[in-house]
Amino acid sequence: MSKSNKGAAMSRLHQVARLARTSLAARLLAHGFYAGQDQIMLSLHDDDGQTPGQLASRLGVRPPTITKTINRLQAQGFLEKRASDTDARQAHIFLTETGRDAIRAVEKSVKKTEKQALKGFDKKDVKQLSKLLLRIEANLSDLTLIDDEAAADVEGTTEVEPEVEAEAAE
């Protein structure tokens, strides 16, 4: 690979992800949701009653980010917090009736964005793309394994750039 093409795949992946988030955010906003809130709603739809820590872990974000988003969704009437039956210090998050009713709009927004993004792809292309994205996700999910080349690139640097940390939390 020539030097000018190094990082081209990651750059393109980043750009596509950004465009997908922007497109989805516009659709969600029409239903009263902000970017990122859909993931919490869908996660609770799959498994209602999770703790903020469980949601943060499941979605790969930091607990303060989840807490802030949960509070916004609660203020909007989509979620409610309930004290744990076994540990009064712990809260569980549940969809309200309004939240359950809104799930269809969230799912429809996600589906329309996916349809727009995959326009012109056949089923075989979509299946191959999904497999490739899963491999990329698996490769990037294991942050404990840094290969020798990556370690040489950072030459002993252990701190994460603040912008990278902020973006990773989004």
C-alpha cells in the first residue's frame, strides 16, 4: 500500500459513520430524540430494568454520559428510575408507556437510515459488509491486545488525546 493510501480505509469508515449518525440524528430529532438516546431506548426495549452501569457497559460509554442521557430521557417522559428492591443505593431504568410507544419511531428511523445507506446493495453485499464490520468491531474491541507495530508507533505514549477520549465516549 502506498504511503498516500495509508489510513484511507479508516478515514472512509470514519466519514461513513459520521454521515450515518448525522442522517439518523435528523430522523430521530423529528420524533423528539437526540443522537445517542436511541441506543438507550433500544437497549431498554430489549432488556428493561437495567442499571445505569449495565447500560453504560452494554453501550460502551462512560457512566456519567449514560446518567446525563437517562436524566434527559426521564425529563422527556420516556424513562423512569426505580429503586432496586434489594439495594436502595441502586436504581433501575425502565421505559415508560410513552417510551414504549416511541420505540416504533426509533426503529423506523434506524430502518430508514439503513435503507438509505445500503441503497443499491444486494443481499450478498449487505451480508459481506456485515461480516467485515463485525471483524473490524472485534479487532477494535480488544483494547488489551496491542501488536508490536502499534506499540512502536506510539513509542511509549500511554495517554489518550482528550479529543479521542471524548469521541470514543459518544
